[in-house]
Amino acid sequence: MKIKKYFLSLLIFSIIACNSVYGDNTTMNNVDTLNTSVNVKIKDEEYKLKLYDNQTAKDFLSLLPLTVNMNDLNRNEKYYNLSKNLTTKTENIGSIKTGDFLLYGNNCIVLFYESFRTSYSYTRLGYIENTEGLKESLGRGSVEIIFSAN
């Protein structure tokens, strides 16, 4: 009986630990978001960016409309260095999900198109609601992206 309880406890711990490390967007979706969504235009495709309710996202929103040429890095993300620093509240988020929109440092916006674990720290900005076709839209190399408020 003690062995069964041990294994049950171990199983429950493993499930909780995996969700917090690898994530399944349940934690990200439980973070409060702003009522405003942002249109993201990549070539002929449009996506909705949901911003988190934090000062960094509000700082980003104040820059819109914004057209940037985002560069590719590591075949999993597009990044752009803003000319203005944003408020930061960095945290080690443990896992990146396709569609995550994060701030690296105080001025580098990053849009991820692959999911993976990470030890890097970011400030949460938001996430693309429907990531279907996002990777294909972003393509290889640099790409022009237009951010505009609804």
C-alpha cells in the first residue's frame, strides 16, 4: 500500500512539474490580458496578438502603429531591437510556445514560431491567439511585420 501511495504521489508531482516547466499555455492563458488586441500583419496574413495586462505591454501599445523588419534567430524566432526601452519585469519562464511574444532585455521584441524549453529570462508581452500558419508566414530570413491596434 505504501508503494502505491508513493508512486501516486510521484505521478502527481511529475504532472505538476512538467506543466510548470514545459507549459501547455494554461499558465499563460491564466495571466490577465488587456481588452485591446493588436493586429499583426505578415505578408498577406493577419493574426491577432493578445497583450498581457502589464506595464511592458502598455508601453508597447503606445508605440503602435509600428512597422518593423524582424530578423530570424535560431530558426525559432523573429526579433527586432526597438529604438525605445520598455519597462521590464523579467522572469525565467522555462518554456516558449509557438506564438509567444516576449521582450528580451529592455528593447528587443521577440516573436516565437517554435515551442521549446529555455533557461533565458524574458518579460511577457503577449501571444498570438491562432498560430496556424504562423511559421510559414514568417518564412526564412527577415520579414516585415506591421503591428496595429484594433
